[in-house]
Amino acid sequence: MNFLKPIWLVEDSANDIELTLAALEDIHLANRVVVMRDGSEVVERLQALDQNGNDSHPAVILLDIKMPKMSGIEVLRSIKADSCLRHLPVVMLTSSRQGPDVAECYKLGANAYVVKPVESMEFFEAVKTAGEFWAVVNERPEPAKHEESGDGPAAGG
């Protein structure tokens, strides 16, 4: 199967969206990038995918912390608390260098925490590196279907 999962970029700054998309385009990722501007949209989309039995979860979620409606930390908490979603890689892509934010994100299960550099070329390079790793290099296990339901054998083959 040659299906590439999309990358979800959750960011409310138009400038950061533009720069992130340019960086991901520069490394010629074949993955489609879906842009969302607030945290509640991510949670709603993930719930809709699960309710429809759709397994088109993203390859990675690039998640800002400070957003309207629902913060990135609240989104991360929601994702990692759900047994069907906790396998999703979530990379915090934020300008916050605050120790409590970093600690909380890792405590909740963030896969990486990337601080957006103020200098645009550094930011561009940081996004390229993150994009290449999470969408191309990283191998993830497929999520188990109905892990908690007990509807199937405990071990796969």
C-alpha cells in the first residue's frame, strides 16, 4: 500500500504557517499537510475519524501551544488520554521556552518539543528536520484495533 498519511499542522499564526509549509515543501514531502488554526478542531476531527471507523490518522501532528479555543497542551492531554489515539506522534512546535510547558508536554506524552527559533532561517531548518524525521524516517507500529474491547485475540500474528 502506497498511502501516505497527512501531516497535521495546528498553528494560529499565519506567518508560522507559511514558513512551516515552505520548509516542508522544500524537503519534497509527498505527505499532504492539513492546516488547522485552533486546538478544538484537532480534537473534533480525531473524534469524527474514530466514530466513522476511519483509520486515516495523521503521520504526525505539529502542535503549537498557545492557540485560541483550546491550547496545545489541552489537545495533547486529550490525544494521549485516548487509548485509540495515544500512538499518534505529537511534536510540540512552539515559541514557549518556559520550563513548566516543556515538562508538562513531556509528562503528557509529547514525542518531541521543538522551540521555534526567532530567526526565520533557523525556524525553517528546524521544521525541515522535524518533517523529515516524523514523516519519512520514523517507523511506527500500526495501532491495535479495539485494544480495550476484548473483541479479539490478545496477540497478533
